[in-house]
Amino acid sequence: MSPGPICKEQPVYLIWGGDGWIAGLLRELLFEQGKAVFTTTVRMENRQAVVAELDRIKPTHVFNCAGCTGRPNVDWCEDNKEATIRSNAIGALNLTDCCYLAGVHITVFATGCIYQYSEEHKVGGSPFLETDKANFDGSFYSFTKSRVEELMKPYDNCLILRVRMPVSDDLHPRSFVTKIIGYDRVVDVLNSQSILQDLLPASILLAENKETGVYNFTNPGAISHNEILTMFKNIVRPDFQWKNFRIEEQSMILKAGRSNCELDAGKLVAKMKEFGHEIPEVHEAYEKCFKRMVANGIL
């Protein structure tokens, strides 16, 4: 891909997983900011190819937006465990290690779907901190992601951003809203969510400042699926209807379990205040997101 306008001594950004949804949004945002940005689809597990790509582009910052989430959903990973390991474990670690050896900062778009409500962390109670040990491995996808995160933590060039149920303004097929408005029935449970309009600029600020470690990368607070759908109906599509069913009923039609949890976004909010960037509470963020959809003619 062609880079954005390049200034002398400007940082160079390389996005892995360049043909993906979040990668595309991130590239567009970096380009609009006048940053030098490239994308690549080189397989992360191919060490020789990764080293060659880093040497060719010579980035100062890498964003890892690649990985295996499965199509149409994470149930795919249950039947393709080797491919899931190759991408989410071997590949992700290889890319991080190659960046470390090359002296390049890497931002990894990870997942917060490594937790599940428990006795200690009840619905509406104490949210999960970055330091809490993962307690959900009900899907092979989540199992691989939680293990890889632990192995990445020692790398001092690595920033890990835990995304949850990401949402864009355009009803992209991968957006959480697009998924649930297409389901016949929906479970109603509180969850943390990542509104990309608010959070992708934050990822750039964190990378620019070479922050490392783990951040729960969600809007503050938690929102239920029914709250989201009610807001969607009221703002975007007045004739929209949906039905609910219980988590126990949902589990009967899925190969793998689903993570439901609230993450504490306090660390992220505090860091963003240092950089002059505000991340709105999730209900406010959703309302703004749906109003942008209407303004952009997305109904």
C-alpha cells in the first residue's frame, strides 16, 4: 500500500493484517493524520518473511491487527485448532519477537474475552483489572489468546490492548452491532465494549508515546445487549424488532462458550487524560455512534 504524506524524521507505521477491518480503519486514520503508514499481509508465523518485511519498510511502530477470530464466528476455531494456534500463538509471538530484535515498538490488538463473570466479579459488581488472571477458556479462541498474552508481557517493546466486542460507525459485517441485529434471538447481558471511533485514536497516542504493558481497551462502564438494541431502534431503525433468549438456550446452538464480562477501563482513561484525549462512557459513546450512522445515511 502507498504511504501517507511523509515528512522528514517522521515515525513510520506498519500495520499487520492489512486487509482486515480494524487494520483498514486504523490505516485511514493514520493517513488522515499525515502519518507515514504501510500495511502488510505477510503471514506472522513466517519468520523469514517477517524479518524481510521489517527490513524493507523499516518501521518505527508496528500495529498487529492480524489474527484468527474465525468465520462467521469463533466457533470456527473449535474445528481449526492448528490454524488458530499457528496464527494466534506462534504467529503473534513470532512477530512480537522479531520487532523486539529489530528495536521496534509493537501494539497488539488483543482481546478482553478472556474473562467471565464469577463469584468475585459479579454482573454489575467489581470489573476485571489488567492484573486479574484470565478465568475464561470456554472457547479455544479465548484459550489461545489468554496464554499468548502471558507470554508477551515480558517483552518491553510490546503494548497489549484488550478489545471487546468492537463497534464501528458503518455497520461493517465484523462490527458487534451488525452481528446482533442480524440474530434471530439475543441474550441480554452486561458487557464492556470498544467503540472504535473513540479508541483507535487512543491506540495511536499510546504507540507514539511508546507505552507498554496491558490496557483494557474499552469504553468505561458496561452496557446490556437490550440497551444497545433499544438505542439502535430509537435512533437508527424505528421498525427494528428482536427477541431474547437465555444464555443456557444460546449455549445449545454454539460449539463454544462466549465470554461475558466487564473490564475496568480506569487505567486507560487516566493515561488518555495525560494526552488530552477523552474516552466517553459506553452509553454516551453508543448514542454518539448511532447518531453518526444516521448523519452518514446508514440506516
